[in-house]
Amino acid sequence: MPLSPYIARMRRHIGHDLLMLYGVSGVVTDAAGRLLLARRGDNGRWSVPAGVVDPGEQPTDALLREVYEETGITVEIERIGGVATHPVVYPNGDVCEYLNVWFHCRAVGGAPTVDGEESLAVGWFAPDDLPELDDWSRLRITTALRADRAAWYAAPGEHHPALHQPDNL
């Protein structure tokens, strides 16, 4: 995955130490109720489209950009699905914690397209026939699709397993 110039500058100062970043994720559905998933280029796992918010960029703009870049699908944002922090340790030893805002979106155009770097495969999946997903992906999907349209967040003191185990890529 291409490293943003901002993150590259920060890494030159702090090395592999913890870096807090802003992230966004899209739980995208089509008219048939299927979910859009992408197989990540960094670890080969299926996940919802996600990425980093660039300096000066609003989370909604970052989400629209990331979903399109990774999948070729144009979306409209329906609502916020939730917000939480999520730790990640990358193969090179970089440690990050993302403040992630995820959104429920609906597809409005485009065709599933692999970019070959951030996504290795892209597809639509019925909610009852999803490929293997980690707890972090499942949390974002289940909270974004629930009937209660309020945004999900971890209650004070809550230790949800999807939020506290570093995701080793």
C-alpha cells in the first residue's frame, strides 16, 4: 500500500513507535442487500473498504475516495455506523492505533474493480454467505446494518474483543 507523505514524515521522526491516525470504513450495500467486500493487498484478508483520512480532508470525503479507489464503486453515505479506536501492528513493525469512523453506504454506480495494490479482489456477498472475516470487520458490519440507526460506540469501560487485540497484518 502506498504510504502517504504525511505518515512517511511522521515515521521518520518516531520510527516504529505508536502513531495515532484517523481512519474511515464503508459498509456498502447494493439494491439486493449484498455487502461489498475487498480482499486487502497487505494481508490478503477480506474486509470492508477502509483507509486513512489525509490531513485537511473530511472523513466523508476520505470515505468516498477510499471506497472508489479500492473497489471502483461510487457510494452515497446513509449514516454513521459507529466510531472506535482499533490497534494495528504492520509486518514491518509499525504500530498504529486508528480512530475509525465507519459509515453505512449504498452503492450508486461503478463496477467492482480491483486496483491491484490496495485490493486484490472485490465482490458482492449476501449477508448470510460472507467469506471469513476478522472480529473488527464483523463489528463494523453488524453495527452499521442494525435496525437501530444510532451510531455504535464502546460504552465507557467496555472491552469489546474486536477493539483491544492488535490486528497483526
